[in-house]
Amino acid sequence: MAFQKTNVLIFPAGAENALEINASLRHSVNFKVFGGSSVEDHAAFAYDNYIGGMPRLSDPDFLAALNAVIAEHDIGLIFPTHDTVAL
């Protein structure tokens, strides 16, 4: 049986702590890192796998869009990088 990496989503991807998580995990043999953002910023250049254009957390479609990203990219872990996202 072949080893499969766990897909990880960091959201929002542009915050300082998000960039630190990305730097820590991006070369890991255990994880494939995805950065997700609602606003376009430098995160688009920092991640090998970037998902832009996600709705804002306050948008009624946020949860459906997040679930679609989870399903499409087989996300196994999410690192919320802002207090409101963690809640």
C-alpha cells in the first residue's frame, strides 16, 4: 500500500501565523499544504497550492464553499489562523 500525504488547509492563508505554518509544513513528507483566502494578497505567491476567491466568513455561502474545498481537495486537517475562523 502506497503512503498518502494528508492534505492540510490553512485558512486564511495570508496572516503571519498562516505563513509560519506553511513554512513549517510545506516540505514535510506527511502533508500537502493548501492555502485558502477570501482576499487576494501575497498568500497567492507563498503557497504551492493556493485556493483564492473563497467567500468571507460572514458570507452565507461560506460553509458550503468550505465544504466544497474540503471535498474537492480531500482535506484532512484545517488550520484556522484567525480567532473568528476557529470559532
